[in-house]
Amino acid sequence: MSTLTERDDSAQPPMLQLLNVESAYGPIKAIRGVSLKVRRGEIATVLGSNGAGKTTILKTISGILDPRKGSVEFQGKDITALDPALIVQQGLSHVPEGREVFPLLSVHDNLLMGAYTRKDRDGVARDMEMVYGYFPILRERAQQDAGLLSGGQQQMLAISRALMANPDLILLDEPSLGLSPKLTKEIFEIVVRINRERGTTILLVEQNANMALNASDYGYVLENGRIVMEDTCARLREKEDIKEFYLGMKETGVRGERRWKKKKTWR
Ligand SMILES: Nc1ncnc2c1ncn2[C@@H]1O[C@H](COP(=O)(O)OP(=O)(O)OP(=O)(O)O)[C@@H](O)[C@H]1O
Ligand SMILES: [Mg+2]
């Protein structure tokens, strides 16, 4: 939370902990030796440019991709390479890059898909009201196919679908992708409200360092698959490397060359 300026690691065990995680796609090592912690109640962020390995970190946490090395611990349990559905049941939801809503299902049915493992019908109904409260446009569009929503509305739906699982922790993959600055700001404000009002812990990965550093408590900088820096976001915002490279105007990163957006053929 915003009052959290120092990390007292002795206070309580982290909610999520990665230790020396390495994940690869065939011969391509995407992340190496990644260790990070997310504390209960905070918004943590991983900043990095294209291809740095941000999405790979989230896929490894949520069980979509099994790591070659290292471990992932969530709420004191080892969840390394566990089935993704079981990880969701333990209270960890993933909002994937590019939203991936079900385009031919209605908005309402997309939301129900987020709650498919739950048995508490009253709780599901309450959470449906809760997400409609955060994103009133989704109530207006409840019966429409999700494929007809704008990019920003689909992002709202993807976040809401994750909330419908009643998670303790949400992994949020580049919510700003392809959105106008105004919409990005709106969505970030609601993400912060969800964190503050519901106490939902959030791990956010972003290229938009400005938004991410303002919204988050603690940050990691990822370059070429490695964490090269970590600190409170208040302090990261003041660092010259971060100001010059991630918030502006320089050609090289904390370590090495900047990698520019290449068109992705895989998803
Ligand atoms: N399915 C895949 N098959 C092969 N290589 C992949 C695959 N997905 C990612 N990679 C490679 O792994 C590395 C890390 O990719 P990743 O998608 O995690 O980066 P990212 O930080 O999320 O980038 P972006 O900001 O573009 O989303 C890159 O070199 C990428 O080319
Ligand atoms: Mg990505």
C-alpha cells in the first residue's frame, strides 16, 4: 500500500516468492535466475521492455509454463509447475497479455467463466455486482458478445473475469497494451482501488514504466531475462537510469541495449 515505503522482510512471509527461476521455449532461455517477492496487500511491478521476459514470468507463476529450474511459492505452498486450474483454486488469478476474453460469449458469461471453480453461488452473485460497480460499462453490455467490446472494455472484462475467481493475488500482464493514455489511466486507477478497497495483492508487469511506478509499491527491473534492479517505486522513480531509460530518453538500459518492439507471431 502507499504507506509501505520500506520492506520489512522479517514481518511476515511473502505472499508470493520466486527463487532462481529459469524458463525457456525450446532452446530459447527467456528468464534466468529470477528471484522476486510479492508481499501481502501490495502492488508489485516488473518493468521491462519488449522481450525482456515479463510475460514468461507470469506464465511460469500461473502454471502455464513449467520452469526448468527454481521454485514458485504462493501463500507458503510450493506451486511450481502445478496445474493452472489448481493454482487458480488456491487464490491466484492471471489476466493474460492481450486480454483473451471469449469473443463469442456474452460479457456476463465471460464473467461466469472466471468463477467456474466456485461453489458459493451467493458469493459469485455478490462478486458480479462488485465488478459491475468497478466497471459500470460491463453491466450495460452484459448481454453483448465480448468480441464486440472495445480494447479498453475487453481489458476491463479480463480484469473482472480474474476478480470473479475471488483471488488473493492477481497477475496483471500489460493492461496498458494498445490503450489510449486516458483509458490506461482510468484502468490503473481502478486497479489501485481494487487493491486498496479489497486488499487484493497485485503483481503487474508493464512496459509503461510511468504508470506502473506511480501505481505500485515495489518494483523490479527486468532486462534480457534477468532482474537487474529492485527497490521501492518511490526510490526507483528517482534513479537516473530509470528516469532516462524507462521514463524517457536514453538508448541503453540499466544493462545493455534497448530492444525495440518486434511484431509477435506467437501468442
Ligand atoms: N511462445 C514462444 N516461443 C518462443 N519464444 C518465445 C515465446 N514466447 C516468448 N518467447 C521469447 O522469450 C523472450 C521473453 O518473451 P516475453 O513474452 O516473456 O517478453 P515480454 O517482456 O512479455 O515482452 P512484451 O513486452 O513484448 O510482451 C523473448 O525473447 C521472446 O522472443
Ligand atoms: Mg509480454
